[in-house]
Amino acid sequence: MDFSLTEEQELLLASIRELITTNFPEEYFRTCDQNGTYPREFMRALADNGISMLGVPEEFGGIPADYVTQMLALMEVSKCGAPAFLITNGQCIHSMRRFGSAEQLRKTAESTLETGDPAYALALTEPGAGSDNNSATTTYTRKNGKVYINGQKTFITGAKEYPYMLVLARDPQPKDPKKAFTLWWVDSSKPGIKINPLHKSAGICSAPAKSISTTWRLKRATWWAKKEWVSSM
């Protein structure tokens, strides 16, 4: 089996190297990390050059690419000292294509193309529930055609920088305890949400994590993916 890179892959990696080393030296990322500043110029440059949209269908403004090519691109970004973990545009759009509504998919694609950033943060972790999502205490209730979400999330990367969140919440009185969870699509700009920075969290400070306290009131149509998930992991 031949594991050699194709000519197209070699050219892609060379273009990534040139873009980052020429415009975004390690000092840029070091300063962002020290100051807790989101590297917005870097993310915009990746989007403008098509790098952060690799693997996304052309109909959504992306560039088709196989998984090997996408991983090679992420590895090259990391080699150059950049925060490759921020490049999740493809994941956001692919997940939305599979589970989201047509409106949610449209908003995800439009937001990504406009800003170069991922469209949404994953609001799963809580002060008392990390990898064990079954311990999550954030709840949702329905009343008069609205959905009310109450709870606290923490270590949420991109909570302030991205326009939307997917919030994991449980039904406090489920018919089946094993089917208590739903992921909710939330506009981060809506009233009722309080976002607090967590300084120097886990050493990743260019995209500082946030602590969120909230009481959201949502339209019923904003649930995302399968209602009453057993677990989101």
C-alpha cells in the first residue's frame, strides 16, 4: 500500500505553511494566549484561503476533501504553532446536515462563511458533570408553547465567540429516565444568559473557556437532533 502524499496534498500543505509562517508567526499565537485573545485574524485567513472549509460540500461554500487530507491539513496547522483545535467548521456543518433542521443548517453555513469561525459551541460540561453527562443537572421544561432551560455550564470553548450553542439539558420528569436528554439550539445573544470567563483554564487561553449561568426561554422549534437522547457522548 502506498502512503505517499499526492501532489495536491503536498501543494495544500505547502500553502498552509506559507500562509501561517508568513502572516502568523509563533509570537502572534503566544501573544493571543498570554492575553486571552481569540485569534480572529487567523481564523479569518484560514476561511479566506479555504483551509477551514476543507471537507465541506461546495453547496455550503466549502472545498470537498477526504478525511486523510483534512487530517493532514490540521497536522500542518499544528506544526506551525497554531491552535488547530479551533478548526471545527466542517464538523459543525456535517453534524447539522445529519441531525439539524434546514434553517439550522442554513444559519450554520452562513455564519461560518461570514466570520470564518465555527457556528456553535458545545455546552455539555457542568460543574458537577464532565465526561459523565448522565450527571448533568441543567433542565428544560415546556410551558405555553415555550421551552425554559435552567442550569449552569462550564469549560465551554467558544461560548462568547460563536453565535450559537448546542445545550444539553434533561427533562426533570421523563417518562423514561433513560431518554431524558435533548440538545437545544440556542442563540447566544438572547437575553437570560450570563457568560463569565475562566482565566488560564487548561493552558488554552487564546480561546478561553467560559462558565455559563442561564435561564433561557426558547421557541419550541429550536430543539436539535433527536429528542430524549440517552446520552450525547
